[in-house]
Amino acid sequence: MRSEAARSAQAAELFLARFGAAPDGVWLAPGRANLMGEHTDYNDGFVLPFALSQGTTAAAGYRPDRRLVLCSRQEPGREVELALDDLAPGQVTGWAAYPAGIAWALSAAGYQVPGACIAIDSDLPAGAGLSSSAALECATALALLALLALPAPSPIPRPALAAIAQRAENEFVGVPSGIMDQSASLLGQAGHALLLDCRSLETAQVPFDPAAADARLMLVNTRAKHELSDGEYGQRRAECEQAARLLGVPSLRSVTDVRELDRLADPVLRRRARHIVADNQRVLEVVGLLRSASGAGGSGAGAYRDIGRLLTAAHLSLRDDFEVSWAEADAAVDAALAAGALGARMMGGGFGGSVLALVPRRAGGQIREAVAETFGRHAWTAPEFLDAVPSASARRLALQLGSPGSQGGTPCRYETKPRRSRARLPSCGTRSTASPRSAWTCPRPKPRCWRRWTVCRSRSAPGRGSAR
Ligand code: GAF
């Protein structure tokens, strides 16, 4: 795993290479894994995710106009420049819709979002079901809040920020996701899973230390790409809402006894609802087991064995009742269990993405081999294995200006030698192929803006805004 200093330096270098100046700061938001509670969030239920050590950085710099310029190391050639005042749902597509949606949702919530240049980098594999979208949203949100021209009177509470990020995703991007992913990224704590009651939005940090029980969590990226926007996710959501309507309850969270589901005549709706009711119960059981493991004074090995069994039960429920699993996930779960995993299940929205396996520490190698061998037999793309370590939430990183041999450390090449006549605002929007000195063009020659830019650029960390 890269250190925070290395991540910050790489993010700043990316910004410098593209925008010709050091950023005002670098913010990191983690992806998430989910221990238990799948598709329960939009049913007002319980979820138990945790923040990963892998995440997304946003290196950001204030700009004095009302434009947002976005580039990403993972999306070369797909840079986007937008006018903040023209942002509207559905207007931006592709990867940039997520950060643009954040600017839109923050403005809608009353924040004076500033113009900004933002360079994105990530070590979360896209489409692996590890919430790279939520991480992108949350890193952008912290960056824009820190660059606010007028500091907010008080820091925005993280749960409120999660709701703003969810709104960006639901309304601006058009993906009907729940609140779990943003909450995990913004509220996770190292060594803990986050118990979130999606009805009351109450949270609790639950100690989660598989290593104490000589176990570890392994993620298997099955390389089958998952997309929440492709319809099946929305269909499951609609089925759950229909089941709740037919049962006469505000949401499936209100059902705690599966026998109540006998009133549903439609077998498909009954199966969908059964998964939700059972997964809510599994979340609470896992929380009980984790608490007993951390309070017992012993290793908690027995509790982790039971958690493993619950993981596998959840997989069967997602596969057979909710019908969101996919061939590679089923094969990875079977292979992992046969090779000694304590439990395993598909994770996230489904139809692609990753499997989470709880494995005895010493069995990691043989489980990886068994899963890889299974994929080879099917002639599937080789899976990717990642460690899932419960980690800290989104945060500002100390700005590292330059690693040995880089050009880092240059605060802004426009600060000291602005052109005397026809000075141009060093827009980060348009880059020519000419020499670095003339690399920036701007349609509006405004020496005053220029001065403001240089003043602002010399105001370095900590930022102006309220975000941490
Ligand atoms: C995706 C969604 F974004 C979450 O809100 C959640 O519904 C999850 O799928 C399934 O549990 O990650």
C-alpha cells in the first residue's frame, strides 16, 4: 500500500503536470467494502460497511472564475471543463458527472462553490464494486468545501455531506443508489465497521479486527464490470418498494419476521423481500458477534467462524432470492470455501464486481490459488486480489510538493512573471502545445483576475473552507 505522503505527492504532481501550478491541497476519500447488509440501505434497513485503505485523491486548486476543470489519471483524454452556473442534472455524462454532480449538489445545499481545477487519481479498480464513484464524490466534496471563498460558519457534519453526495449521484448522475457507500467513505474508522441504520441514519462504530482472530479479509475483483446505472439495480429497488406497498408497510425494514412475507402472492417479490428481511437480521447478528469478539478478552476465533457462516448464507440469499449474483462470483465463492475460507459472498450491487472472503490468515495463498485456478479453467480474465483492511474515512492529506526528481515545489509559475501586456488569466481549462510559459490560454484577458489568481495561489494550506 502506498503511504499517504506518496499519494499526496503523486496527486500534486498530476495537478502540476496538467495545470502548471501546485494545488491548494490534496484530499483522499476511501472506497468501501461491505461486511453485511446488501441492498438493505434503500429499504431503510441496516448496513455494516467499512472504509478501505484504497481510495481516490483529488488535488485541487482554486480558480477565480466560475469554471470547473476536471482531469483524471484514469481517464486520459477525457478532461472536462464546465461552467458552474450552467450545471444541470443529466447534462454531464461519464466519469465527470460525479464530481460535477457534487458541485451542483453543494450549490443546491447553499454553498458558494468556487471555480476549481481538480486532478483525480485512484487506486480503486473501477467497476469492481468498491465504490470508486462514492470515493470520487467524497474527495471532490471535501476539496470544494475547503476552497470555498467564504468559509462556512461551521463545518458541515459528515452525515449531511453523505446525503449531499447521495443526492448528486441520484439526481445529477441518475443512479438510484442508497446512502451506504458515501457514509462508509465519510464516516469509516480504522479498525471498525460502521453500523448504519438507514432509517434513522444513526451510526455506531463496531470494533472489527479479524487479525486478532488470526483471520483476514480478502477481496476478489472478478473483473466482471458492474454498473449501477444499467437497470437491474433500479429494478430491484422498484420490486422492494412494490413488496412494501403490498404489505402495507413504509419500507421492508418494518418487516422482521419472514412469515409475514407469506402474504405476498408473487413468488419473485416474496424472494426479494425475504433477502432484505434476512440480511437485516444478519447485520445485527454480525454486530453482536463482533462486539462479543472484542469484549471477550480471547481471540474471538469462534465469533469469526460464525461471521464466516453468515457471509456464506448472505451469498446464497443474494444468489437465489435477490438474484444479483453472477457466474464469476459464484465460482469464486465456491472455490474459496473449498480451499478453506471461513465464509465468502458477493459484495455490492451485484451483476459484477467483487467477492469478499473471510479467510484464516495462513490460508490466504491457497485460497488465491484455488480461485485463480477456477477462473483459468473457465478461461475468464484472471481475478485481482486485494486486502480489505478497515481504514480511516475521507480526509485532507498533508500537501507533499514533489518527490525526488520531480518538478514539484513550484508554487505557480505565473506568480512571479505575469505577462505585462494582454495578460491572461492562467485558466486551467485550455492547454496549448506550446512552451510551458505560453501553455495557458484564456478567452478573457483580465489582468485583475490575474492578480487575484496569484494572490489566491500564494495562500496555501490550510484551505479557506470548512471541510476537514
Ligand atoms: C451499491 C449502492 F450504491 C449502495 O447504495 C447499495 O445499495 C449497494 O449497491 C448494495 O448493497 O453499492
